[in-house]
Amino acid sequence: MERLERIRALDRESAPSSLLLDELRELVGEAESWTRSEGDARARAATLELAERVTGIEETKLEGEVTPEGVAS
């Protein structure tokens, strides 16, 4: 939850997308750890969805600045 708040704060501050992506990548790593500890289908599905969204944001970054929601601005 702390990482999510940092991501939201960076977004409110209009931080560079590279900083947002760094935080999002860290969030994926934390989600993967959570998945390993939980070991259930719900945790795996949530982690896969998060990883896919971050990948989509990374691809969108090539086209312009992004927000945590992955929308080019």
C-alpha cells in the first residue's frame, strides 16, 4: 500500500514517467513475492494483470508521457 501511495504522489506531482515506471516495476516485484507467499489462483491472477498493465505502460511510454493508469498525456 505504501508503494501505491508513492505512485499516486508522483502522479499528483507530475513526476517524469521514468520515475513512475520504476515504482510500478517495484510494485510488480512486490506482487510477485505476495503471489509466492499466498500461492493461490487469485494472487496469481492479480499479479499477472499488474505485470501486463505495467508492460502496456512501458510500451505507451515510447509514444509519450504516461500516468499510472497507462494513458498517454
